Amino acid sequence: MVDSQYYLPNDIGISALDCREAFRLLSPKEQMYAHYLSRASWYGGLIVLIQTSPESANIYVLLQKMFCGQAPQQLEAVATAAGLSAEEYQAFLVYAAGLYANMGNYKSFGDTKFIPNLPKEKFKALVWETLAFKQSPGDMETLWGYCCELLYSLEDKQKQLGLGEKGISAYFSGNCCLEDAEFAQKFLDSKNLSAYNTRLFKTEIDGKRCYEVRLASAEKGDDVCCGKYEFEDSVFSVKRGDYAFLMEKACQNLEKAKDYAANENQKRMLEEYIRSFTCGSVEAHKEGSRYWIKDKGPIVESYIGFIESYRDPFGSRGEFEGFVAVVNKAMSARFAQLVSSAEVLLPELPWPPAFEKDRFLKPDFTSLDVLTFAGSGIPAGINIPNYDDIRQTEGFKNVSLGNVLAVAYATQKDKLTFLEENDKDLYIKWKGPSFEVQVGLHELLGHGSGKLFVQDDKGKYNFDQTAVRNPETGELILSWYKGSETWDSKFSTIASSYEECRAECVGLYLCLNKQVLSIFGHEGEDAEEVVYVNWLNMVRAGLLGLEFYTPESKSWRQAHMQARFVILRVLLEAGEGLVGLRECTGADGQPDVVVTLDRSKIYTVGKSAIQRFLCKLQVHKSTADVEGGRALYEGHSAVTADGTHNFLHLRETVLLRKEARKMFVQANTYIKGDSVELVEYEGSAAGLIQSFVERFPDDAEEVEAQLLSTALPLFNFWDLSS
């Protein structure tokens, strides 16, 4: 028997993202702009297949060929003839939908591998019976041969994403380990190159380590940053042209979108994105991001590029994503009010004024209905760009994805775990409103707050090193960021989760503020229910986070869930009965846990605990104190059997009662004459599959061929190197 965490259940939640009304309200020009940005995003999003695992692109192409030949409904009769039961065919559809939704065969939330929940021989029998196989048996057999073993393999190293012996990562060749990642970062820093749009491949020639740094770009020729470099005892070769075909397709559609841009900022933004994707320049993308920040309150909002570094085991390389969305004006008005109050709320945070940015750069904060979100998964909210130098001095934007929130967090009472019965109704009623408040605070005043102390290349400080003192010790600060050092490059493997934890703590801390609650329309008793459910949800999420911990490697697979577990630990350690975890036996006779939160102590014991911890997080971050930050964060991240709570045992109970994360079905857009047509699909595995089958109507075969030509060398390199 295979552990159920490596399957997607047949009854997994699948919902369609509703954007019809939002799209209908756009002008014809805005619809064209949204269409071409969506096309750029969908082409670029395929890069994630190559970034995720050596086999993901091969599996994708295999499935595309099967479903392009026969739609899911037609394939059902073929499956029956091939000997599959109805449950096995549904498992096949769910697996395919999961691969499309995650853009690979590892979960975007948790980084665990998932395999088909049907016997391998049944999957093969289905492939052999398809129209695609009958038309091209040689090609289909070759595709199956490339991916059939890894499709089902659950060897320890292949169970999760990771680096070296801890897991799989297609950002690195299979023979790379953490020391190689650290060494490569030193090289990149020495050349003032960002790792965001790179991958790293290692070989050995005549006993000498040789590294190839591949930059994502449409162009393949050398430029000023390319070439061979001797570095310490190794050789580094920097080359362009990674994902060249997909980068070119993204550029072509961004170029077309320019014709429908609403203003000069949008045009300049797109020009810089095109330059970045053409020549592989992160600096050009940063320049595009500057124009994006200046584009205040657009009707159609978007962002595209190598953005989030959660899935790079080292924490420096960005996964490709692109989104296109339409502003929800009513909800955005609340967020605008929160932005206006930010300068009053920031001083409430528990660190000295010197640790806050010199001035708050008021960002856009909008609620959006997603039309397109291409990548490995869809978040509830975003704070971007991720470039620290821009965020610190020029600003950022926040977005809350309204139509995602509307369906992602709907909960049925009978599926609600780990809460007392009298908390369940409250939780269901107030989870949406409380999460809206938490997302707003997390993105705007969490990720948007705090200063990094920097000494630039010319020796200039952005703080008074003779006056600024560490509030924890009372002494002058002893460390800061120097030259090209960034938050990601310094804190590397813990950077993403640490920052998510800091932002979550800000949300918990400031949701206690009556002014904040009033902005979101919550007063009196209702406001207190929002606070209680927000804190209760965080504590419960900390327990649920144990699903995303791997005891064998003592590693976390999901940044946000690690952050929430850390917060649970902090609140448990606060004592005084604030939070409880009571083990018991459920109505089904299986082990269970009940989370309790004493609402009378949130404003006293709870607030004080978060206040102290949040200050420590900020001080370590501001001062580039990696050693202190790691000790604090990794100490609270430890999952052990010791102490008051046996977290390893609790993890078994969490796994026993876990619920699969929902998947989303997204619409497609097509040019029909002079207008844009929106095509939506049903919220089911078949609907999700069909949306991908119809996503590349003009060049599907070329896209698939190019994916294979990019992925197969990696497949072979990884296989030989591991």
C-alpha cells in the first residue's frame, strides 16, 4: 500500500474561477490587452514543467496527445475497453488534472510528489488503446518509455522537491548539493548576477568542478555577462537561451499587448519585460517592475516573470508565473482605505522607528478577479515585486484575488477538522471575512513593512551606524547587508518561510486594532468574532502544517505552513492556557486532535507573545543576522517527540485526516474577428483537462516538440548525474 499523501483523491475539490462578469465589463481594447497578456502568461507558464522535475514535461506531452485525440468523455469508453474500472478512470482524470493544475507532478503547495491512483499496467493499457497511440505508436511508446518509471517512482529522494539527497530539483543538475548552491551564489554575487532566472548544472572535467549557469532568454547568443570564468578552484560558464522558444512566444504576445496598453507606463513596462525575456536581463525586469508600480489603479492588472523562490531548495531562483486580472472596484475601496491608514498603523508594530522604512511608499492595493494565473498554483494574495532594493525605496503593489478567495476557502462542516463543535459554525461563518482581513494586513503591512540596513558598494549607509541600537540587546547593531547582498541571498533556505511568518505575525498583531476591523466593516461583537476566528484559523493552520513536514529529512516542504507551525509553537509556549491541543478519539474510532483557543487571553497573553516574537524576527532581518535568525526560526520549526506535545505523533493524526487542496479551472480567450471571446469550463477534472487541451489551438504540436527538446537534455543530464 502506498501512503495516501502521494495520491490525489477522486473526490478532490475542483472549482471554476468565475470571471465572466468582470471580463464582460471590460472595453474591447481592455479585452484585447487582457487576451494577449494571458497568452504570454500561458506560454511562459509551461516553463514551470521544466523547472519542477525532469519528467514533468514528458508526462504533460503524453497527456496532451491522449486528450487532443479524444476528449475525456470520449476516452471513457476506451478506458473501459482497456480494463479500467470507473474509479480507476476517475483516478486517471484526477491525476491528469493535478498535473495541469500544478504544472508538474509535485504539489505546488507542499512540494510532495503525487502519482496516479491506478495500477501502472492499467495506465499503460489505456495509453495503448488511445487514438493518439494508434496514429503514432512509435512516438507514444517513446514518450511512455521516458516517463513511465518516474511517473510512479516513490523512492525516498523522489518523494519531494529538495536539493542533493533530500529530494528532486530541476533548478539544479542531480549531482548538485547545498554546498554547490552556496558556491554558485558566491560566484553570482561576484559578477553582480541575479539567480532569479537561472538554473545550475555541474560537471567534472579532469578533476575540476565545472558549472554551467543557464539564463532564461529568447536569444541564445553571448552577451556581456556570458562566457567562461575561473572562480576559486572551479570554472563557471554563463550561457543564455534557457527556455528560448517559450520566452520568444511570451515576448511575441507582450509585443501585441503593447498596442492595447492604456497608458505610457504600461507600454514602457511591457518593453522592459520584452527586453528582459529576450536577452535574459533581470535588471530589465526590475526596470519593468518600476513602471508597473507607477501604473496606479489599472482596470486590467498583470505581472509576469520569474517571481517566487519558494520552490528553489536554496531559495534564490524564481518560478515563472504570469497573471491577468480585472479590478473589483467595491472591494478595492476597502483596501484603499487600509493603505490610507497605513502610516498610522505602522508605528503600532513592535520595533523601534529606526527599524522601519524612512517613508511609507503608498502602494496600490486592489481586489482582483483572476482571468489567468499561469504557474504552479494560485495564491490568495500577492505582494510584489520581490526585489528588495525596489521595495525598500520605490514601492510595491498588493493584490487580493477575490474570486480565488470566494471558492478556495469555502468549508463544509462535516469536513472541518480539529475544532470543537461549538467553534465550527463560528469558523464557517467568519472564516471568509477574517481571512480577508488577514490577507490585507499580511500583504500590505506585513511584507510592506520593515527596513533592511544596507551599506552599498560605495560604502554609504542607509542608517546611522553610530546611533541605531538593537532593541533586544541595547547595543549598537553589529551587522548589515553589504554591496549586492539581498535578503534572499543571505537567508537563502529559510528566507521565504521566515518572511511569510513575519507577515502572518503582523496580520495577527494588527487585526486586534479596532480601526483596522472598522475599515473592513466589522464593529462591536462581529469584530470580536473576526479576531477570534482569525487567531483560531492560524492555530489550526499551524497544526495542519505538520502535513508538510518530512521527518526523514527533517525538512519543511511549504513556506507558509512552516510559518504557521512556528506561530503555533510561539502561542503554545506563551502558556497560561491560551492555546491547547487535546488528543482524543474521533467518532470514527480513529485518533483525533482538538484545537482550543481561550478568546479572553488573545489581547493579553497572545498579543504579548506575538509582539515579542515579531520584534525578534524584524531585528534579525533588518541587521542581516543570519546566525541569530536561523537559531530563532529553526528552533521554533523543530518537529519533535519531546516536550509537552509529541508533534511527530500529532503529524500522524493530521495525515490521517488531511483534506486535499482544491484545484481551479480557468477560462480561455480567443480572437474572433475584431473581438475577444471568453470560453469557460465546468468545475471538474474533465473541465480542467479540456481547458488545457484548448489552450494552444494554433501551435500545440510545436509547443509540445519544443517542450520535449528543452526537457529531454535535462532528463538525460539529471539521470546521468544522479
